[in-house]
Amino acid sequence: MHHQSDQYFKLINGSVIYYGGLGNDAEAYKKISNMPELGWFGIDQAEEITENQFLLLDGRLRLNLPGIRYKALLTANPDPGWLRSRFIEEDRPDHRYIPALPRDNPFLPEDYEKKLKEIYPEDMVRRLLEGDWDIPGINYLIPYSRIRDAINRDMPASGLKVAGVDVARYGDDKTVFILRQGNKVLKIESWSHQDTAFSAGKVADLIREHKPAVTNIDSIGIGVGVFDPLRNAGFKVGEINVGEKAENDEAYLNKRAEYYSRLAKRFENGSIQIPDNRHLASELAGIKYSYRGTKLQIESKEAMRKQGVSSPDFADALMLAFATDGEIPKASMYIRGKRIF
């Protein structure tokens, strides 16, 4: 039954579906506050509402029914506002982004894309046709469209296996192990709330299982607690200090900037394939760069934390996996716990 004046449908099982616009924040607060408790809600053109309105609706998801699974379904065009932050850059629990492009719709008119290109400017066409979330004026290192291309790419696994490990200890950060063979990422494994002794043992098990030519570990700070036990046990590990002076010191502030720049080049020229892992994709999309003088620098983990952005543990592990071509860095070459160079 449709109650048009009150804007709701009542179904034969007693369920009620309300519909209508939200207006500005003040109007939305009044409407949403007067709503009954909800089991789900949907928003079309979500880029046209504010995050506050979304959170008000989210707060109404408390209908008390046995076995109910609350959900919110949003459709949107790429936009530089809260949607990009919440669903693309940040890795939030219970949030999922599913790309859907016009070409996925078999019912669109044949001249749909042609007409869009004739009417709209290039930036808007990329948003509407390619799902481009990149924002002019903000220096994202790896365009989101290239991240999706790397996910959809199909490359052979050939050549040496190399692993990268970004180490965390307790807290919300994760220790992440990423294994690649040639240009293709084969495995991503992560864990949290464990000390470095556990992580060293876990990485040792993964090395025994997958037998990479070298496992690169960021040895700054807590990372040394994983690197040292593995080195002393004779594992082929590469000590990577991303804070050290870059090989190309004129162009990069440090090795972190240099290694990330090399990684970004792989996304640019199509020489990388990654799994469809939401943690990795969102972190890569949030990596920003700037310049100190004439040298490129990558936004630090500390700066990201101050902005409320999680540590890019998955992205850093990927960067470490591609930091070398399979050789152990000379400054960190060990056999049976003894430094050779």
C-alpha cells in the first residue's frame, strides 16, 4: 500500500519503506529524528548529502529483530568529499566499495558515452565514465584508476620471489607480509596485537613455506625486533631503513620517497598486478607526496596519524616487496648472523 502524502510504502508482511529527500542538515535532523528505528537504508546520489546526514541515518539502524543484519546501500559518482575519505582512502570496518561503471550496464543507450564526452569537461567525464576519484589540487601519488587497473590486470608469475614485511606491535596497526613473484603479488597476510617475538616466528614460517629469494624488512624502530632474530637464524633478510639517504639524493628526501616513487612508476607503466584487497587499495589511494625544497617526500606515518588516518601498513609492505629485485642490500648482507658487507 502506497501512502503518498506521508511518503511510505507498507508491504503485505507489515514492513514499511519510507522515502524522500533530506534537505539541509537542520531539515535532515528533524526528519531522521522522527523516523522509527531502521533495519536498512539506501541513498541514491550519496555525494549530494553530508556525512553528518549519513551518520544520523546510520544511528537509526537499531530495529530489534532476531538475526537482523543492518546495512546501508549507497550509490554515488566519484566526489572529493566525505565519500572518498570514508570509502576509498580509509580502511574502515564494515565498509565496502564496489566499483560500477556505465559500461557494466547493458541497458544504456549506445550513444551514452559519446554524449557525455560532448557535454561535460574532461575531468567530469573521467569521473562519470571511468570512476576516477582523483582530486585536482591534492597530490595523491598513485591515481585510484591505476590501482584498479593493477587489480584487474592478469600477469604471469615468473622470476624471483621477493617478500616485504612492515612490522607493528600491539595497537591497531598490523604487521603485514606481502609476497611477489616478478611483477605479480601472490600473497598478503597480516596480523595484529602481537609482539615482535611472535611476528619473527610467523615471518619465519612464511619464509619456509614460500621460499622468497629475500625478505625485505623495515628495520626502523620496532622492525629491528623481527629483523635481528631472522638474520641471526640465517634467513635471507634485507635490512631496509627507509629513513636513510636516497640513492638519488638530488631527487628524493629519503629512501621511503625513492622506493614509493619506483612503486608508483610500476602502476603508471602497467608492470604490477595486485590482489583485490580493500586494505591495500585504500592505503595506496591515500599516499600523498609533497616537496621539501626540490626533493620529493612522502607524507609520514606520524603526519597521517595526526589527521586520524591509519598507518599504511599494507602499502608499506608492498613498497618493501618491490624495493629490491631479489638481491640482499649490500649494507645488510648476513650469513649465519655475521655481517659480510
